[in-house]
Amino acid sequence: MDRKVPGTTILRSVAVGTAALTYLLVVLGSTVRVTKSGMGCPSWPLCYGHLGYVDRFHAILEQSHRYLASVVTIGIAVTAVGVERLGGRSRSHRAGRRPQPKPYLALRKLTRWSVVLVGVQVVLGAITVFAHNAPVTVGVHLVAAFTLLGVVTAVATVLTSIGRAPTGSSRGEGLPRRTGHKIENWAVSALLATVAAGGFVVDSGVAAKCRSLPTCPSGSTVAVLTPHLLHRSLAAVAVALVVGGATKALLRGWSKLLPVAVMSLAGLQLLAGAEVAILGAPAVLQDLHLALAAALWVSAVALAAQANWGQLPAERSDWTRHESLSCDATNGHPAGAALGGAASDG
Ligand code: HEM
């Protein structure tokens, strides 16, 4: 596919690298929280007035989070500039004689959102420090972090799908067609709601107070029951939808690895959730539960992005076949052809 779309190889690597670093940033943020290092640096943006590492455990963790956030911000900015340039390659597109392909417009919108969200997240991080980790700021910071991770994952997925087209079956039968992506999109919404409810459990200070399944021990107060039952019910709905979306992708032969990863991560996350609840939320399990939540989120968003903007047929010969179709449809403009093909189902 790279042969057909010059210049996207580096851009795709930057986008995928940025998404991977954003995942690590979210997990590191959780480690900062569970090790109670959130106030490891009581000032912002410098730590005790230092730019370099301060020789204390909590400060080192908090500073690493800030440094990694800076690298992610640069990665997002570079990706956004690259995507804007990708759209400006064709003179006729630039002159407005031909409309930009729909998937390119989606990609551009997503990268612009990633720039806005990373700015919001930096400000929220500062507010969290100034507010001494007030629960509400920690909760908003968590949801914004997952949203940003979702957007950069979608950008990386769309860029990776360039030139790989939806065909409707693993054997490449039939032309690209609309299939409806409701279940994947609902799964993503339900997962984000579950994450927000998980943050609610933590921020209400009741994480260790519901040590039974499926509901909390009898006699639990409303303050304990509400966040836990909300979180568990949403998790059940989210997992059902995520598994439904993955099953659909498998049955239609769009790809194998991603749906299998989604299903496995969903199962592991349910187990980790049950363990963290029963064992009274020990720090290590909290971190694992968050890391699995972020991995499940990344794979579910990637599945939804593929369904919306580019499904990958299982066989490479099908991509080539579709690429030539897309090229014809866009008068041979390579980026337009590839992007048009990647999202013509969306
Ligand atoms: C799709 C499935 C699930 C997702 C995406 C998810 C996600 C999350 C998230 C993001 C948090 C907040 C972590 C933090 O702020 O650091 C959380 C907390 C929590 N979740 Fe889940 N969860 C899921 C399923 C479950 C299940 C099934 C249970 C129990 C039966 C559970 C129990 C808990 C508990 C006890 C906490 C508070 C302790 C902690 O921070 O780990 N979760 N969850």
C-alpha cells in the first residue's frame, strides 16, 4: 500500500508511535495515582523549580509522566501537520475543483481534535496539581485521557488502512458497500461510559468497599452501591457490544487479529475487574485493571475506526484489486485513491 501513497509511511509510523506512547502515558498516569505520586511534584510545570529529574521516587514518577506527555504532544502536532499536508498534495483538491475524499476529511477532523484534546489535557493536568488531586479533576483527567487515546488510535488506524479497502467478504467478492457500523460505535460509547463510571468508583473513595459479586455485600450503603453497580452494569453492556462488534468483523472476514484481541481483552478485563473488587483494590491490580481497560479501549476504537473508515480484507490480492478500483474512481490521485478506498464504506 505504501507504494501507492507516497509520503504516508513516515506519517503512519509517527501516528502509530504516538498512539503507542499515549497508551503508555495513560498507564503511567495510573501508576502515578496508585503509588500516590500525584503530588510528587507540588508545582507545575517545573518540579520543585527543576527541569531535570528530582532525586525522589514520587517526583521521578510524576516527572516521567510530564516528560512523556511532552513527547506525545509533539507526536500529535507532527501527525496533524503531516495530515494537513497529505490533503494539500493534489493541486486540484487544493484549488477546490475536486472535493476532498470523505475519509481524508474524517482523518483531518480527527487530527484536529487530537490537537485540541492534548491542549485540554495539559491544562487539566495543571489544574489537577493546583487542586491537589481533587477527585473531580482526577476523574475528568481520566475521561479526557481515554478520549485522547481513542482519537489518536483512530488516526493511526485510518492512516494504517490507507489503500486497504472494504470489500464485503474475505474473498474480496463484491464492491465496497455500506454495512452500518452501529454496534462498533455503540461499543465505543459504552466503553467510555464504563471508564467514567470506573473513575467514579475510585473518586468516591469506595473502591475497596464492595468485595463481592455480582452485587455488593448486604448492608452496603447507597454511596457504595451506586458507583459499583453503575460501573458493573455498564461494563456488562460494553463487553456484550464489544464482543458483538468483534464477532461481526470475524464473520465478515474483515480481519482476524483485532477481533480476537478485542474478545480476549474483554474476557481478561472482566476477570481483572472481579479480582480487583474481591481483593479490595490492591495497587498492583488497580494498575493492571487500568492497563487492560486502556488496551481494550484501543482495540475497540481501532475496530470501530476500521468499520467506519476502512475494513481490511484478509487477502492482500484483494487490496491491490480494490486499490485500482479506488484509483479509477479518483482519477488516479494516489492519496485520494487510497483514502477514498479506505473510507468508502463509512
Ligand atoms: C469493560 C470492562 C471494564 C472497564 C473498561 C473498566 C474500567 C475501569 C476504570 C477505567 C477504572 C478506574 C481506574 C482508575 O481511575 O485508575 C475502574 C475501576 C474499578 N473497576 Fe472497572 N472496568 C471494567 C469492568 C469491571 C468489572 C466487571 C468490575 C467488578 C466486577 C470492576 C471493578 C472495578 C473496581 C473495584 C474499580 C476501582 C478500583 C480500581 O481503580 O481498579 N470493573 N474500572
